[in-house]
Amino acid sequence: AIVAQVKSLNPEFIFLPLYYSEASLFARQSKLAGLNIPMGSADGVADQTFISLAGDASEGYIFTDSFDANNPTTKLSKE
């Protein structure tokens, strides 16, 4: 119902301040409904779990996250 309401507004972009479980559900439902517009979230989706839950609906999804060049995880992702 929410996806249909959003689709009827014909937005250019959707910002979803949600965590990965809710954002992945919205992304999947949007894809099924043919709502093919850019969407994104903050760091609540910055996790592999979002990609796993959203599947191919996560492709092109935009999210923000903090960046620390000295963080061991950042260094690991470069490798």
C-alpha cells in the first residue's frame, strides 16, 4: 500500500531513513511494483545483510556511511 502511494506521487528520488530489514523490504516491493527510481538510506543499510535481504533490488541503492581511512575494516576492504 505504501509503495503504491509513493509511486502515485511520481518522485525523482526516495530517501528512506530505515535500517536494513525495513529498507530491503521496501526496495524489493518497489521493484515488484515497477517503481524504478533512485532510492537511498543512511548508514542503517551499510551492511551485507541489506544486500542479502534485498537481493537484486539492492542494485543501484545509494547509502551514506562514515569513512575512516585508519579503520582496520577500511584497510581490509581496499585489499
